[in-house]
Amino acid sequence: MTSVTIDEAEKRLSKLIEQVESGEEVIITRDHKPVARLVPYVQELPKRGFGSMRGKASLDESFWEPLPEEELKLWEGG
């Protein structure tokens, strides 16, 4: 993480943005106190509504049958 003063940030903005694009975080300070943070922009994923998988997956009757003993032991940590 890089920390720069406001004056430095004004002079080196292009370079600081390059650092942020490569994944680094930059803190901008005034009088040695953090006042802003530059971080990579992450586009938010669209919200999925309830039932958005309807019709895309299905279960047959075997889903409800008990697991074989060997597989059940593996699920239970054995």
C-alpha cells in the first residue's frame, strides 16, 4: 500500500492510477492523516432474484434416496 500527500497525488495522479490498476491501494493524506483511498473499480454483478435458476436444474427421485454408507462416512469426516 502506498501513502501520498494531496500535493504528491496531484502531481503523480497518472502513476498512482497505474498502481491502482495493478491491484495496489493508495492512501492520500493531509497533515499525516488519511483522507482518501484509491482502489480498483470493481463493477458490481447484477443481483440475482429468487427463482432465477427455475427450469435450469432438476432432480430425479434418486436425490431423495439415502447415501451409500461409504459416501455417508466421507460426508461425516470418516
